[in-house]
Amino acid sequence: MSTAQVAAIDTSDAVVIQPIGAFEQHGAHLPLDTDALVAETVAARARALLADDANVWLLPTLRYGKSNEHAGRAGTVTLGASTLLALLHDVGESVAASGFRKLVFVNAHGGQPQLLEMVARDIRAATGLEVFAVSAMHLGEPAGMRWDDEGYSIHGGQSETSVVMAIDESLVDLEVADADGVALGELFAGYRHLTLEGAVPTAWLTNDVSVSGVIGDPRRASAEIGARVLEHWATALSEALLEIKSFSWPALR
């Protein structure tokens, strides 16, 4: 689009989507830009489910993220927390300067949802934008979905591998895929409150829980499973986008 085309958009109810992922190791069988690819696909498919005149717009995908839990593994490129916060804040200010009022971060990297929620509030305070941080993996799963590595597939496992296979099966090499990662149930057995990412989360690095970098079991992944998950995520996001489009804070003063 040209600057003139963007200037012609009715910004009163327009929604701008910023997909964001990461560039990090996902084991030997998945590409480094897995998270960016997933965020981009979910955002694009959600937009495609809406009417042509929905007034929802996609920005170019941010393909780097905060991936320091994978730092040191070949190919990983990570931004520091302060760098990513500054980058996203600048994006928000730019979106606001173009006259838009609503910004949605669509994320597919598990290492940065909390950071996105923080910067969303900072952008809101600085610009007046209504900002929403959405992580694809928090949109739930299709009814009846059962994973072979349930509660364990948090990085490069069956679920994530299946989703990438549904996007482009040629990107996945199941011949070199293998299961890895400590048994989280055993690791936290006997602890009442401690979990990896629960009510009392334990800060962790990939080296704490995996030798290969995979945390889960990708060997039973399939494009069919991934397609079901992608459809669920895209549908949920499209519904959320319509809610975001209609939402406004009450005028309290």
C-alpha cells in the first residue's frame, strides 16, 4: 500500500495487527522462524475470515523476538527485553501517528507474552491507542484434542510441529525429529506450588530442561492435527478482532 492509500483508511474503527514471532532454534526438524511463521499465518487467516470491508489491516511480521532462553544454540537471534520493548513502543507510536486507534499484537512465541502485555499498557499511556496482546497458543485448542505428549509439548513438540506441517509440510523434517526434555511432572513432584509456568513459575532456560532444544515429542505430529489447531486459532482470533473493533472505553471524565 502507498501512503495515500493508508491515509484514505477510515481510522475511526480500523484495527491494525502486528504479528510477532521469534528467530530461534526449534530442534533439528523445524525452521528457526517457526514462531514468526505461525504468528503471520494465524493473523492472515483470521483476517481472511472477515468481510472484505472489515477495516482490519496487517503490518509486516516482526521476525525477531526475546529468545534468550535459547541463546547460544546455533541460529538463534535474540533481542534483549529492553530492545524489544523499545521497538514495539516505537511501532505503537508510529501507528498512532498515522491516526489509528486500535493495535493488536499477535504473538506465537512463548517467551514474550508478559512483555507484550507490559508494552501494550505503556503504548496506551503514551499515545491513547487501545492495545491488545494476543498469543496464539492462549486461544485454546479444538474440542476433543488430545496430545500424545500432553502437558509436555511446549517447544518443538507434537503440537508446534503439527502446526508448521499444516502451513508448509516441506519445512519439517520428521526423519531427524526426536523427543527430548525433562519429565516436568517428575521434576515438580512433591512441590505444592512450584511449576514451570504456572501460579509460581520457575524461570528457566532451554539448557535447564532439554539437551537437543526440543521440549516434547514431535514424532507423532501430522498436518491434519495442525490444520485443526490453525483453524481453531484463526477462528477465535477473527471473532476477537470483531470484538476489538466494536470495543471502546467509557468516557469517565
